[in-house]
Amino acid sequence: MNTTLGRIRSAFSSLPARATLVLLTFVSIGIVVMGCVGYLKLDEATRDNAEVRIDRAARAAAAITAGTFAGMFVIERDDTGTPLAIHLSPGLDAAILKTSPKFDSLVEEIAATNQGSANVFCLNRETMLFDRFATTLRNPDGSLARNASLGEAHAAYASLLAGRHYTGEVRVLDRFRLAYLTPMLDSGGTVVGALAVDVGWVDDLVRARTELQSDILISTGLLLFVVTTIGAYLLYRAFRPLRAIGAFAHRVAIGEVDADVPYLGRKDEIGTLAAGMAQVVSMQNKLEQLAYYDQLTGVFNRSRFLRGLDAIFEAREPLSAALLVVDIDGFRGVNEAFGHAAGDALVAQVAAALKAELRPGETLSRIGGNEFAIVTEGRTGAGDVEALAAAVLQRMARPFRLPQAEVQTGCSIGIVLLPANARSTQDAIRNAELALNQAKTGGRGRYCFFTDEMSEAASNRAVTTRALREAIDADELTLHFQPQIRSADFGLFGVEALARWHHATRGDIPPAEFIPIAEESGLIIDLGKVVLNHSCRVARQWLDDGFDFQRISVNVSPTQIRQSDFRAVVVAALEAANLPARYLCLEVTESVFVNHGDRTVLRTVEALRELGVSLSLDDFGTGYSSLGYLNRLPFNQLKIDRSFVTDIDSDEQRKNLLNGMVALGKGLGMQIVAEGAETEAEVVVLCAAGCDAIQGYFFSRPVPVGSLPAEVERVSETARTAFARNGIRLAAS
Ligand code: C2E
Ligand code: CA
Ligand code: CA
């Protein structure tokens, strides 16, 4: 009911409806006024006509009476000649009214002239009634209706009795006649009778008028109806373009632009309006292109992607869908090796390749520099989604031909099934990223479905990150130092500073746990600074104490060394501690140089060498064994990773590898440090292979700063005994 009312109201609030109403109101008022004027005029004319007729009838009757009874009656008239009274000549008795036989022919003549009836009455003084004695009216049986009297009830009675004439309607046999009654007076002025004429039945007289009036009413109504209908239709048609453009504008407003703007090209106001609309549409298209599409690839951008995901979660019935986040592996390498233009070209080609794997209704968005998202609403079963992920991996494993080079990248994929794996857009993205991380940690080129354990681990990581931030701010991190022993004389080669975190409730948290978290969260930059400053201060103290530690090795993370101000950070640490640069050795992992085109890192490393700081290539042999670049790096120390040292005494192949690495390092003039030696046998082999120094649990675990000098004493002693036992001769002795 309400909606119907509302619809009607809104229909009448439309411009065409209002214009139609206004126009029709004026037309209707015009027609009604005309009709009324006609009606009134007709009414007046009818009345005038009746008055004229009755007046003429009265005059004729008076004249005929005077003529018929020559000399007997004198007619009293007003200025216009209308008879007021009929006077008997002096000397005449009122009795003649009844006795003269001429009255019958008189009434006949008057009636014939007037085309109405005529009657003569004489006043009976006893009954005081006017008795009719001559008439043209007849009874139903045809006889003359003489015997009737006119009494008090009659409309004219009072006037006649007072000697005045009467004009008006009088009742006859339940109907009305328009009559004129003239009193008859004797010479003394006494009323003795009356002459009554009429011009017919009143309803007959006004019938024409009534009929005409109803004709006017009907035709006015008809005219109104026709004018309204045709007018409304014409206006409806005239406003059709306006309605169409209005509806189009509405569709544009709700983002549903489909066909061309209607009535474009018309040479009137509608055409102008349509042209304006077309401009709005093209502007909107441009804005939409900017707002929702990635300019490089032409696929949806991140905000459009978020809107799409929102729609999935906001749908009344939870929609099932799958979200795949695809990350191009080694993208940074391409960017750094061949420049950003190559990176852009790769991204564009990847977008096209991914698009080719999609079915209609599945969307592709670029949600980060090298990250894409696929949303499928059709393929939602784990098997279907797996097939899609496998197809994407397969396509991405093939090389891409860029103008600059042909590159083989591959990708990793994190997958989230909706709504099972997420309750909101934010959830879905976070969980997909967790799955993606898992895929990458598992060794790239893989896809990984999200599981609840991942989000648990992530929330643990979030807690740990917060605690680590607090620990760094509160300066709660400490350093342990692990000695490196010279193979030539078992003296101290150097010490490596290793970060330690003792958590108030969780106890000691190993670096293997908190260093990756620091890397991920960026905390490693602050952590690194703290370690560096602390190490320099400790070294200064050792110098002052006369403890001959040779050099202190400090670990530098890849993120840290990529900071443009890293050289300044090192200089500041050295200056603050007043430590000569030659005592400091920075350990940088080989992985930093996997993209050997990274000029910033190379420049930093060179600047550090110029300062006089030593540089050690940490974890050597673990990742990216493209050895060709080694001679271009200004490193003076090679740290062979523990994985090559473990069981070196029993594994021939490993021994060969070690020998190769040692020869390579020596050939480039580097000192060789082997790390992770846990047994005497391993130490013996490492010495024999020509390593300059050995670091490992066999000699010493990392120890707190206070225990270090005593530990070094003990270690040298252990070493001497061990070597003597193995018959190894010291270079010094
Ligand atoms: P890393 O730089 O390779 O450090 C050597 C790691 O090997 C140390 O572990 C050390 O305790 C361990 N190690 C030494 N000899 C042996 C041995 O004979 N057997 C075994 N199993 N392990 C041995 P730690 O202290 O747990 O540190 C682990 C990693 O955490 C370090 O590996 C380094 O990458 C990172 N890290 C530690 N402190 C820092 C720091 O201050 N800054 C940065 N960026 N990374 C750090
Ligand atoms: Ca190290
Ligand atoms: Ca290492």
C-alpha cells in the first residue's frame, strides 16, 4: 500500500507529469468556465423567454377582453403597457361576470392567441373563494373543467384579494403552469373576480433548457476527457527523450554504463543534453580506468580487487570462491640486472600469461609490484583450484622474452578458499599472503593452500615481533662471542659477535628464531645498529685491557647493507667507540650478491673496504654458487659454511669441495675461515686443507664477554694438545 502510494507520488513528481498536470489544469479550467458561462447564459435566456411570453400573453388577454366587452371594461396598465387590473365600467354589476355568455368564447379566443389556457373567476363573497366559471381547461373526460375554486392555498390568492396582479407558477393537477392573473375590480374598487392566462406547463417551458444544459455538461466532460487524454499522450511522447536520458544518467550513476547515450546528435535541447551526458560518460570511463585498472598491465588494480573481495563477503548468501596470490620469483633480480623497463615488461607479459589461464568470470588483479591475485567464483573445489595453480606454475616456468633478455622466473602461489578460510577481505588477503610465504619458504615455484596452523604461527610471530621491538628499545639484547682459532699456531684469529635474547618468561630465544622475524619486520636495522655499536665498545674495552682479540666479526643482514646510510652507520659506531677500522670485520652473507647487478650494495661494500674495515663472505657455498663474481667483490675473508664442514673427515666428496673452495679463496688472496667444526677429526682435516682459521664448538661455544679471555686461554691449550696428539706440527714451533 505504502509502496503503491509512493510510486504514485513519485510518478507525479516527475517533470513530464507535472508539466502535463499544469497544462491540463489550465485547459480544464478554460473548458469548465466556458461550460458554466454557456449554462448561465442559457438559464437566463430561458427565464427571459418565459417572462416575455407570459407578459405578452397577459397583454393579449387584456386587449382581447377589452375588445370583446367594448365599453364594459377599462384596463389599468403600467408604463410599459403590462395590464395591472381590469376595472368594470361604472354602473355595471359584478353579476355580469357570471351571466354573460361571452366569456366562454373570450377564453377560447385568448387561449388560441396565447397557445395556453385562459380562465375567468368571480369572487364569492360568502366563501371568499374565486370560483371559476369560464375556462379552456378540460377534465380527463373531455368536459370543460369549470367547477374549480381558487382559495387561500393558491399562490396568487393573496395578491388577487389585495387587488394586485400575480405572475408566476401555479399548481394545476400536481404540475405547474406559468400563469398571469389579473384582478377584476368593480367601479368601487372592490375585487370581484380575476382573469387568468398561462403559457403552458413550466417543465415543458424549461425542458429545452434542461436538455441543452445536460448536453453542455456531457460535451464539456467529453471535451475534457479527449483533451486530457490527447494532451497527456502528446506530453508523454514529448518528454520521452528526457526520460530516456534521465534513466541513462541513473545507470551511469550506479556504474552500469552499457550502450551509447540515447538521442545523441539531435539538433535541439535534448541533443545538447545528450552531448553533455556523453561527455560525463567518457570522463567517468577515464576516471574508472584510472581508479580501477592497473596502467601497466590493463588488469584490475588493488582497489578494484578489494572491492571485488568485499562484494563476495557482503553477498547475502556467502559466495564460495578461491583467491590465489601469485608472486613472481626473482623479480627483483630482473629489475636489478636489466633495469626497471625490463621489470615492467616482465610484469606486463606475466599478466597476459596469467589472463590466458582464466575462464570467463574469473578476475586477475595486480595487487603489488610483482604480485597478482586471481579470484575464481566458478572453480572453488580444492581439486579445481589445484589444477589452475598447477597450470599457472607450468606457464610461469617457461621463459619470458623481454626486449633486454630472455628470463626464466617462475612464481609462488598462496591459496585461500572462501568462505572457509577467511571471514573478511582483510582476513583473506592476510591468509593468502601467509600461504604464499609458506610456498616461498618451501622453496619457491610451488603453490600452498592456507591452513589454520599458518595463522597461528603468524600470530605468534606478531607477538614475538612486538616483544623484540621492546627488547631492542630497552637494550635487553646481549652479545656472546665465539673465538676463531688460527690453524698455524692455535692463537686467537678473531671473535664473532652473536646476538642473544633472553626473554623474561620464554627464556633464551635462539637467533634462528628472532633474526628472521627481525628481518621480516625491518627491526633488523635497529638490531644491527645496537649489535654494531655494542661490539665496537667491547672491542675498545679489550684494547684498553690489553686483550689481543685481533679482530671482531659482526654479522650484517642483507636488509641492513642495502640501506643507503649503512657506511655512515659504521663510521659513527667506530667513531663513538674510538675504534680503529682495522679491528672490525663485517660478515655479509653470499645471498646479498645473488643479484650481482645491485650497484648500491657493491658501492657500500667498496666504501667500507676503503674505510679499512675487513669484509667476510659468510655462509659461503650455501646459495648461489655462481663463483664468477667473486673476484669483483672486495672481500678479504671467506667463511665456509658449516654444511661443508660437518663430517668432512669421512666424506670424500665434501673434502674435494672444501679443497676447491679453499683453492678458489686463496687464489683470490682471501683468508679462509671454516665454521661449525665440532670434532677433532674435522679440525684435523680443515687444518690439512689449508684453512687459516677454524670456528666451532670443538674449540668453544659462544661465551659472554666476561668469560672470553679465560676461554681463549683454555681453547689454545686444548688445541695444542689435540694437534700434538695428531702429530700436526705448529708453524710457529
Ligand atoms: P652465523 O652468522 O652463521 O653464525 C654462526 C652460527 O653458528 C652461530 O649460531 C653459532 O653459535 C653457530 N655455531 C658455531 N660453531 C658451531 C658448531 O660447531 N656447531 C653448530 N651446530 N653451530 C655452531 P647462532 O649464534 O645461533 O646464530 C645463528 C645465526 O643468527 C647466525 O649465523 C647469524 O646468521 C644470525 N645472527 C646471530 N647474531 C646476529 C647478529 O647480531 N646480526 C645478524 N644480522 N645476524 C645474527
Ligand atoms: Ca656469521
Ligand atoms: Ca655463517
